[in-house]
Amino acid sequence: MKKFLLYSLSLLIFACGSPKADEQAAHDTQTASDTLTLLPEQLAQADIGTAKVVMEQISGSINCNGVIDVPPQYLADLSPPLPGYITDIRVKGGETVRKGQVLAVLEHPDYIELQRKYLEARSQLTYTETDFKRQQELLKVDATATKSFEKSRADYQMQQTAVSALSAQLKRLGIAPDKLEAGGLQQTISLVAPFNGFVVSVDGAIGRYVASDRPLIQLVNKDHLHLELQLFEQELERVKIGQKLTFTVLNAGAKQYTGDVFLIGPTIDLEKRTSNIHAHIDGHHDFLRPGMYVKAQIQTDVQQALTVDENAIIAVDTAYFVYLELSKGSFLRKAIVKGITANGRTAVLSGLTENDVVAQKGVQYLEGKYQSAFESGGHDH
């Protein structure tokens, strides 16, 4: 007890003999529990900025990378069904095309030969059909042998097959078999666009021979662009179909695009330990191209919560604090429970109420004053 009185008396004598200590106690130290009060000039020097605590929707996010892709049915490598020589190219790279539009024209003697074979087979079909029907009538009156009837039927069926096969080949060339006449054989064939889109590339020139396994023109339909993202397996549990996301394109500025998750891959890449996530892209964007590298943020854990600017929060070891404004220049260091952070806002799960005002600028200055006043001997806890 005596020691305590002596210690208190010595503190009183020291404070009375030190004007600076007296000023510090009045303006920088705790006037209530963990409260700082600053002089007007200190407040101006610190450039303190404050804002209200607000209730809003906030979500966590998962960062992942990937590329812009298109479904296979909207990407086409066009080559001739039979080899040929290019006689005309009617499009160039980057050009927009419509479904059914002629893109290139080719010719080859084999195209004419195929039509000749078809007309010959069709003529032979007429003969075998007539013979089959004749044998059928003769068989009814026992005027022909069964063996002769069977042969005529087999010949007829075989010729039907030959005509069907040649007809299918002509259709692949874009030649209508039923409109083909002996005196009007088609010397060229056309490559046409199978869907609306734009030309990715053209690999050919007039007079060049093009094999049937070599793509001459590549098309893509950008109306069905989507994202293919790589997500690490430990994050899979947090991702759900329908979750919103934002993404940016590498080396294309800070412009953000939006979309949503529509497919989560059912397998894991055993080497990378990732799964494919597919996402729609909102709207139509002329700038976006298949193959572009993207960085995406999938929004998860959506919730309504009190939020503050992330710069308003001070971390000390495993605890978190904000400076609650009590009045002009007066701040209370308040412990909080911090939630998720997204887009510069942090959820506060407890410790604050809606419309409380906290410092969000100059917070490090306040913390420095607090440490000086209360943690370095200025205040006895």
C-alpha cells in the first residue's frame, strides 16, 4: 500500500513538473477506455478521413486463371471433301460471314468424274428396276425361273446401293443429285459457311492444290464464347453453378467483364490438381477472342453484413481493431471480429453497429498515437 502511494505521488509530481506530459495526457491519451483525443492541429496534420459503417451485400472470391474458349460446334476448320485446286477465295481473315455464304471455289477432274459415275449408275438403276418388275410379273404366272427372278432382284438392290452411295458423295460436294443432268455437269464446288461467324484464318491461294485433310479456312462463332478456368481442387467445395464472376484479359488494361459459372468439371487433372470450370460471358464484346488468357475472380460466400473500408482495420497479432469516432477529434479503439474482404470492403461480424462512424484514412497515425500513449508507458493497464 505504501509503495503504491509513493508511486502515485511520484507520477503526480512528474506530471505537474512537465507541461508536455500534461498536454499529452489531455489530448493524446485515454480520456475513457482506450480513447484518443487529438488537438485540432494534430487532426489536420493526420488528415483523418471517416465514413459510416454500412449494411451491404458482400462476397468472398476465389482467384483463378484460364482462357476464352468456344464450344467445338462453333469452331470450324473447312477443307474440301475431295482434293481440288482453288479457283476463287472470297473472304479474308477477320471478315464476318453468314451461314451458307460461299467462302471459296475449287475445281478438279474428279468432281466431273463422280457426276458421270452417278448418272451412269442412275441409268443402270432404271434398267435393273425394269427387269426386276418384269421378272416379278413372269414369276406370278410361272413364266420364269425363280433363279432368274432372284438374280434380277439382287441386281436391282445392288444398283440402288450404288446410286445411294454416289448420291451421298455428290451431296458432300454440294451438288444436288436430283438436279443433275447429263449435259450440265458442275465443274466446280464451293466451300460454304456452316454458321454465322468470322474468319479466323485463310490458308490458301489461287491455283493452289488443297488436300481433303488440310484446312483451308477456319471459322468461329463468337456469340458462344465462354471461359475455361483452372481451379485448384481445395477450392472446389466453395464453387457452385450460377455464381457470378469478374475477369480481366491479360495485357488488355483494367477493363472488367462479368459472367457466371455454368459447368464444374467432374474430374481432376492428376498432375496439376485442378478441375475445369466453365463460365458464360455476359453480353457481346467485339474485343474478346478465343485463346485470350484471363484472370478471374469467382464470387463466393455471398452475405449481408456490416462493412467498412479494408483500410479502416488494424491487425495486432490475431486481433483486429477500428477507431470509432466518438466526437470531432475523439476516437475509441474498438475490437471487432473481421469477416471476408471483397473489392476493398471488409465484413464486420461483431463490435460495430450500422451508421457507426470509423476512421478509414489516417488510421496508422491513430494507431501510432495509441501505441505511444497506452503501450509504451503512457497509460497503466
